[in-house]
Amino acid sequence: MRVSSLKYLSFLSTRPQKAAGDSSQGKAQQNSKQRLTYELVKREIESRYRGSVLGIVWSMITPLLMLGVYTFVFGTVFGARWTEAGTQTPPAQFAVILFAGLIVYQIFAETIIRAPMLMISHSNYVKKVVFPLEILIPVAIGNALFHAAVSLLILLPFLLLFMGGIPWTIILLPIVIAPLLLMSAGVGWFLASLGTYTRDIGQFIGTVATAILFLAPIFFPSTALPVWLQPWLALNPVTVPVEQAREVLIFGRLPDFNDLTSYALVSVVFAGFGFLWFQKTRKGFADVL
């Protein structure tokens, strides 16, 4: 990883001025950023499990244990049921539906919880003038995506056991997740900048993430709410991707492309604003660290 970073920094510091209309230098720089992002994601995943006996196997054991806990607590202890088309699901199916929503939620939550402290925890990168600090948010998203992918693999056999099979609509899951990644990036860039100047942000963002969890249709379907309250649920940044992910993952239905398109447009706006805000404010990062 260190070699890759040094190569990238050397490339940026020695690159010639780009001539008008010449895009080869820009493409090379973009490729270098992508390689560096991949290496940073890989390093984070490896360092997270380095030193443990089971290593990366924990990335599979943890979601499996959590699925078992959800099944027992919500299905057996609380007797919770998911009401779909007027019928209530068995406890095991409730746990699968719940777990599918949590997989999507964790992508967003893990990103925004880490974002406020990213510049502070990587202050050595901040002080390198040529280091592309903006890639630290995609690195956090990549790390969250890896664990979401592992959780999804854990979910698949339970779809076969308790839901009657894996629907073909699962191939549409990337279309559902893509706008969420943009939303996560936009909010992440904004919080990364804000958290650098105001460190109190990092102290309460976990509470915000918890509020997002319980105010999203994860533990309950949106139809369980009064009709007048349901539109307000859409203001939650994970509501649309959670609901549409369940449609394609669990129920084998096509996503609501109208809702998905609207959410994608809002996500593009958030991503653009967050990135511009980050680039505008990054000049002062080194002064406050």
C-alpha cells in the first residue's frame, strides 16, 4: 500500500502542466486515484481483521450471528410479524426481511458515522498537499460495501430456506444501491469537512444514525403508518433504497422506478453539493489539525 501511495504522490508532484485539449494526463491521474482508492479499501479491510485468530472469517460470522439474534429477539421474544398484502409472515421470514433492510442501512450509516473523523484520523494525508483527500469518502463507502456484500452472501441461503427461493429481480439490486452510494458520498463529504472544523459533529452523529434507523421502514413496513404520515417517511435518506431493495431481494418485484428516479436525482444533487463543499473548504484542513 505504501508503495502505491508513494507512486501516486510522485506522479502528481512531477506531472507536467496539461496542455489545452490534452486529456491523457487527466485520465492517467484519474486511473491513479482509482488504484489508490482500491488499495486503501483493501488495506482497511485487512487491517480490521489483522491479528484476530479467524481473520476475515469474522466478516461472515458477525452477520450470521446478528441474523440469529434478530430471529430470536424479534421473532420469538417479541413475536414481531411483517404484514405483507394483509398477511403476517412467520418469525423466520420477519428476520430475513429485517436483515435485508439492515444491510442497505449499514452502507449509509457506516459512511456517515466515520465521515466526521476521517480527516482527523488521516491527518498525515491532509498535510500532503498533493494527496487527493476526496477519495477517503469513497474508501469508507468501499469498506461498507464489502461488508454489505458479505452480509448479502449470508442472506442468500436464508432466502432459499425461508422465502422459497432467490428471485431473478436480485440482478436489479445494483440499480437500487447506486443512488444510495451517491447520497452516502454527498453527505459523507459534507460531514468530513464539517467534522474537521467542528469536532462536536463526531460526538452526536451516532445518535443521528440511530434515529435514521428507527425512523426508516426497517423494523416495520411503511404501510403500517397512518396514510398522512407515510409521505414524510420518504424524507429519510434510506427509506427509498431500503424499500426498493426489499422489492427486488425478498418479494421478487420490480422496483418503483418513479421513486428510484426521484431519489437518484436528489442523490446527484447531494453528491454534487457535498463534493463542492468539501473542495471549497479543504484548504483550511491543515490549519486546524
